[in-house]
Amino acid sequence: MAATANNSVLMCKRLAVGRGLGSAKPVLRGAEGDLPALTVGLSLLLGHAAPASHAARSFTTAGGNGTTASLFISDINLSGHRAPLLVGLMNYFERHVPKVGYFQPITGKPPADSELQVDRHVELMYKAFKMSGDPKRMAGVQDSEAARLIAAGKQAELLDRIYSSYMSYKTGHDVVLVDGPGQMMGDTELDAQVAATLGSPVLMCLMGNPASIAADYYQAAMVKRQLPRTHHAILTSQLRDKLERVGLPFAGGLPDDPILSSVRLDEVRTALSAEHLYGDRDLTDVEFDDVVVASQRLEELLEVLEERPGGRPLVVTSADRLDIVLGLLAAQLSVQGPGVAVAGVLLTQAGSQRAGRRYARATVDSIFGGLERSGLYRGTLLPVLATDRPLREALSVIDRLDAAAIQPDSARKMERSKLLFDRYLDVNAVVAALQRERPSRMTPKMFAHSLQSMCRSDPQRIVLPESVDKRVLSAAAEATARGLARVVLLGEPATVGSEAKKLGLDLTGCEVVNPASSPRLEAYISLLVEARKKKGMTPERAADLLLGDINFFGTMMVASGDAEGMVSGAIHTTASTIRPALQVLKSPDSGLVSSVFFMCLPDRVLVYGDCAVNVNPTAAELATIAITSADTAAAFGIEPRVAMLSYSTLGSGAGPDVEVVTEAVSLVKARRPDIKVEGPIQYDAAIDPAVAAVKIKGGSEVAGKATVFIFPDLNTGNNTYKAVQQSTGAIAMGPVMQGLLKPVNDLSRGCTVPDILNTICVTSIQAMQFKRQQQQQQQQAAAALAAPAAAGDAAAAAKPTTPANPAAAAPAAA
């Protein structure tokens, strides 16, 4: 039987993720790390712990806002023996919230005896906690498929598939325990990437080995080494001090337990395909904690068993030693006999030359059968199993059994796990951290999933003028297949179809419009002449622009309402893409067109503005950029906390540039008091809570947790977004144009198909936002028109009337 210890250390921490998927290394960070979650620690330690007295704490998830909380369990020393922890956590949360889920991002091969054909932990949780639905939805990607994707350098695809499966599963759950792959994939680097992708807080699980001191536990926590053991009382006192100094509060200790370290007889029966000869048939809760090989005489074996300090061993002997079976049976039946307690007996093959012999099996059969039928003995009969494997082979199989595993029908281990968890651990620290109000953080995977979900709910008609580019055609085909948009391509239909056929693309769901033969050309000419008549636009000049500039034709489709938005720039400059929009789609209300970039960092999405349009904005223009950028962030599911950047933080420096930002902040607060804004503020104080705590006294709703960064000028903004992009591997999505009547967005000429897809999604969501705003304006206008009429009706109703018979009204007046 594989030796194991149930002792483990768990700490709530954030695993940091470096640049790129291939280079991320999980490291332990301070109280403010990369993942948006727990900063308290939960520690389970080996030893004889005194029971803890912990007041019950009421529990709600995510501050009651309806979102799903999650905990990511990371086995950072790759032991895999965390079933008691999973059972305890599941049992705790089930007592406090209605719907608790369990999810494996990467799942193992189902055991041969799996009824549900799923990983053993999935089956354990599904059966033990009576979960509903398809258990296969509780897993993301099969381990063999994950290994193939990693080997092929497709980590991004792996994380996409995991995230998609998780998002599908978490719906309807209040809390989801995420069981990280850890040992399955060989290292915790993948745990860090998956946890960051899911935005889950991390519980690091370090399993214990015997004999060491608190300093070794601490070192193990810091560098992911194997954990040792010492006396619980001394160790916990020392370890508490060490861990709390580095932001890992200690929450209690789970002692080693013989029941959780034992193997059941039915597991042996299954592993050896053994025959159950005698005794109780239900072996689901018959555990043994040791194996005794009986090759000596019976009396010597009884002496050995009597001298054992405790526990119940499994006695293994050859099939020709039925004397041992009868002797142990007699010892069990005798009330006053030797104090012998065994879990059962396993008979192995007595030798190849004796295979098939039954020895005195008939006699033994009659003895056991007689006891069962007589009714004279009503206790538990000694279980006896038999296998046709030789002794050495059978012992090897037993040694490989995982004593720490908990089967779904192991009632004793399940109840023992719950009891120890409740008695020795204070989970209030974990609950408090889950419930602590903290700024929400949008991860790149969340952002991409949110974009596509919104687009599929209401696909918009988006025009892509550059059909001569194969990247654009590929993106058009994929956007259509996914239901993200109703795509219109500009070009000659036969040419577009021929190119699609060469590329193996299905464009049957896309509309192809040839500007030269479009029946809408004359309408677009008239519309352009009307829009630019003050600039001397003529029909002839308008026709030349529409037929000579594909972006102008696409923009006029948007302006006329034939399309909801346009995406271009794969083969055109930014100026060529946005110039037509600035001429015919500029909003008369704001008067200022600006841009933002969505900066998709490894663990969050930030909004940078303006990094592409306005060279040196005034204070009023900066205020407008801040307001429109905040509204854009909110439209895309990012909680806007606006940092107005400068080289000064709240007056630490002075100068004309600082004064412009200070005035802009005042204007934002005056025009939109609902927006959380701070400034002037330096970038480090805006993004890093530790720096913010030093530089800003008295607290701030923005400092240290900003999501929208407004740069003072184009020089600063453009260089900063490119520096972040190149230094961190972040994806810069944009520029996303703001201040237009309808959305037109620019692509980088080095864009990829995913970049184009993302921009199509962004443009579609902007189109939805503009429609909502237009509906609100119409409703407000209708309400304003209706208000005078309603007031007149009310006045008329309130005016006293002269009754036809004044005398008849007198009694009522009296």
C-alpha cells in the first residue's frame, strides 16, 4: 500500500503570470498580486491538533451581486492527495449557499470501474454531494488532449477551451471549486495560467512528509518544496508568526488520521479482480492500514497480531494456508480469545505447479456456510478474498493503491473528512476574503467571452471594405460561422467568391456588395453632397470619392443606415480609414472624436485613452475624453475607475501641464459626478495599491485600482501603450473610435484574424450602445413633448366646475 500522509498546508495566494503563456512562472507575491482575490491563508497541518472553536459565519457570494465566486485549488508540490480538503470545502460551502459546483479545468482518464466514466474526483463530488446534470460538464479538457495542445505550442487554444467550458458550467452556481491540474500536467505553471484566465483566487496545497520544523514549512511555502512534520503545538505557533509576516494568516490545523490513510478491501478486490469467498459482502467501509504477510505458523502469526499497537491489517497468505483462515476466524469468533483484529484475509496463488487446486476449500466452505445459516453468530464474519496472482505480484498491486483516495461510496472517509475539517479549521478567513468588497477585474478571457456573448445576442450588420485581403476574408467567414455579426464585404462578387474558394472559406452567409453596380450609389452621392455642401461638395466629386475610395463607400453605408458599423485598416492607413468618418459621422453634440485602446494584459483588461487622435488636448477636451472613455469601458463590462495621468500625484509637482489635468478632473466631476475619477495622478499610484497607499493618504476609489487611464497628450499615450504592448506581450485592441455618430474602427496593418474578429465585436457592441442611446433620446424627447399636454389635462381636471343645479351641490359642500 502506498505510504501517504494526510497532512497538508494550504494558503490563499495569487500566482503571478509573466509575459506570454510559455514563460509564465508561478511565484508567491505580496498582499496585492496578480489575481483578483484572496489574500488570507488557510493552513492544514499535521499533528495532534486541539479542536478549534469557531463561531459560524453567514455566507453570501460576491457581495450578493449575483456573480459566481470561485476557489482554485493548486497542488503546488504535485502530490494529488487533496480529496479530504475538497470534501471539507464542498461540505462547508453547501451549508451556506444553495448551489456549489466542482470543476476540473483538465481532467484525468476515468478509472476502469468508473460508473460515470469521469475522473475519480469528479465522480466523488458528483455522487457524494448528489449533484445534478451531466457530470462531463464538470471537466474542461482531457489530459491527453491538453498535453497535445501544450506540446504543439497551442496553450492559448487550451486556455480558450477551458474558459469556455468553465463559463458554460458556472451558470447557476453560487460558488465553484476549481481543482487545478497540478500533478497531472507536471508543474504549477499551468495552474497559474488557468487561475489567471478564470480570475479565480488560489488556494495553494502543500502535502506533508514526516519530521521537520516550522522553518521548513515556511521555506516550502516560499519555494514549493515538500513539507515536513513536527509536533503540532510548537509548529503552529512558530509557523503562524512566519506566515503572517508575509501576508498568509494561519487558519488552523488538520491532524493526520488513520481512517483517511487507509485502503478499503473493495479497492483491493477491484484492483486484483479477486473472488469474494467468505464473510460480509459489503466491503465499502472495511479499511486496513497495513499489510501483514503470513508465512509463519498460525501461533506465531497470532502473537505478531497481538503485539501490534492498533489498527486493522490485511493478512495476505497463499491459498494453501487455509489453517490461517480458520485460525483467524476462530480468534474473531471467540469472545475471550486473543485480542486480534484484522480487516480481512487475501489468499494468493500457492504456486504455478499447484494452480487450480482447491486444497480443503470444501471443508472451509461448509464451516463459513454453517455459521451464516445457523444464526448462532450474528456478528461480522471475517472477509476472505482470493486472487489467482502470485503473492509478490498481489503485494505490488496493493502497494500501488492510493490510500489518500476517497471513493464516492466511502461513507466513513467522507464523514471523517467533514468532521476533521469542521473541528480543526476556521474557514471564516476564506469566507471573509471572498466577501471582502474588492474592485472587480476583467481578465482577457472574460473580456473576449463577454464580447462574443453580447454580439451573438444581437448580431449587427458590419461592413468590411477590404475584401482583397485574405485575413479579412478569413475573419468574415469566422464571424459569420460564430454568429458574431452579419458581414458585408465590398468588392466584385465573382472575385471575392473565387478568392474564398482558393482559401477554402465558406462565405455563403456574407453579403458581397460591388460599389460600382450598387443600386444605392445615387442615394449615397446625394447624402454625401448634403453632408459636405458647406465644403463645396458636388455630385461629380462625391461620385469620384465613393467609387475611388472603398472606405468612403463603406462609411456612407454606415451613415445611411445600410450598415451599423465599419471595420477597415488592414491595408489602409489610419488616416485613410477614419477621414471619411470624421467628415460625415462626427457628432454635433460632443464635437470631439477620440480613441481608446483595450489593453489585454495577462490578468486584466485596461482602457487607455487617447493614444491615437488628439495631439495636445485642452482641459475641456481631456474631460470629454475621460467621460467618453469611462462610458466606453462601462459598455464593455469594465467598471470605470478613471485615472487622469500626470507627472504629479495630487499636487506633488507643479507646472502648466499639471494645471491642465487638475482643471480637467474638476470638469469631469462637475459634468459627471457619477464617474469615479482621480487626478492628477502618476501611473504607478494609479495601478499599484502599495504605491497608492504611500502616495495618497485618506483612501481613494481609484488610486491603486484604476481601470481607465487618460493620458495628458498623444505623445505620452501613444508611446505608453506601445511600451506596455511590447514589454509585457499585452494585446492592444484598437484604436476604438469615440465621439462618432456611428462606429467606424481602424485595424493595424499588421493585424491577425483574431484581431479583426475582436474589432468586429467591438464595433458591433458600439453599434448596440448607439442604438440604446438613440432610443433613450427618443423616449426623453417624447416624454418632454407629452409633459405640457399632461400638465394641461391635470389643470383642466383640477379647475372647479359650476353645477347645473347649484342648490343640489349645497349639501355636499356643507
